Amino acid sequence: MKIKSLLLMATIVAFSAASCQQGISGKKVNLKTEIDSTSYALGILIGQQNKQGLEGFPGGSDINIELLSQAFLQFLNGDSTLMGPEVANEVVGKYFEGANIRTSQKNLEEGNAFLEKNKARAGVITTESGLQYEIITEGNGPKPIETDVVKVHYHGTMMDGKVFDSSVDRGEPVEFPVGQVIPGWVEALQLMPVGSKWKIYIPGALGYGERGAGGDIGPNAVLIFDVELIEIVSKE
């Protein structure tokens, strides 16, 4: 985990918190000089890049914003702080590493329970790797291999139904090499005849694993996809 990125996000949260405490939030902003405009523009760009800030990391939503902003202002103003930057970096790293481990274990246990129950449903097939799928429509075309480029439509959700990615919602199918996606997709696509529509259930180990993927997909998260294999665009 990149602590510098975390600290950058923490800084943005601190600015926001400090602004609220000083009554600046909601106040009309006047940009009178080039420095004013540049400062404001920089805030927008940093805010754009870090909009979700700490919430994108396991444990981030539990951070005490008041203490964070207090320490930030103390250090910025050159006041005495309870720890130096090196110790602070160690504290932050240890906390988020532990939070990631706890979230990873929680997701793993909940995912295993879900998949264990799901595999007992009629029509659900479980492969040796742990991938699960159910056939909605069985196509009669060829099956792609790992080096083929395919065109698919998909709709991806978490176990709770939250949508994290969907070509269906965007209204445009996507093309990609079979072998350049997450392992669960690589396996499923090679089992699907062209023209098929499947619902696939991907264990965390066959998805993004312990690292997760941004703020939407946590470590060891089970992913659920509705997948339509439209065509094989090009062969090996």
C-alpha cells in the first residue's frame, strides 16, 4: 500500500475539515489574483483525483477527521506535534495494513459462505477452481481460447447487488483478449460457446484477490457477472 497516496488523501480531508471548522464551507469565494486562482484550481484538481479519499481504503471511514485536521494544522503551522513524520508514517502503515487484513478475512469468510450456499441451487455448476456459473442461454458457436479476442456484454455486481461496472449500462459491448482479464473470466470465457449468456460467480482468489480494486471492490471480494459472449473477434 502506498502511504504517500494515503497521506495525500488525508491532506485533502484535513483541508475540508479545517474549512468547515473555520466557517469557510459554503462561503462565497473571491479570486482576486493569479495566486488565488491557481490555489483554487489546484484544490479542484486534487479534489478530483482524491474525491473518495480515505473511503477507498479499508478502515479509512473510521478515521477521526477532527484529530487528522488538528495534526495537519499543527504541523503546517510549525507547532509541536505528538509524533514526527517518520513515526506517523509507521503508525499509518501499520493501521491500514491491519485494516486491510481484517477486511480481507471478513470478505473471505462471507464470500465462502455465500458460494457454499449458492452452489446448492439448482442449475449452478461449480468448477474445480471454485468458479460457479449458471447457463441462462446456451449458444451454439465455437468456444474461444486464451489468445482469442472476444466481444462481450457484461453487468458486474457485488454480493449485495451493488453495481461496480457494466457495459450493459454504458450501452456498448467491449472487446479484449481472453487471457488478459481476471482468472475467473479467463476460465469462464473458454467454457462458453459464442451466443451464450451466463451468470458467473467469481471467488476472490479468481478475481482481484487480496489487493482488491479501488474503492468499489474490496480485498477477497466475490464478484458476480451477467456475461453475454457475442463473438470471437479474432483468432490466435
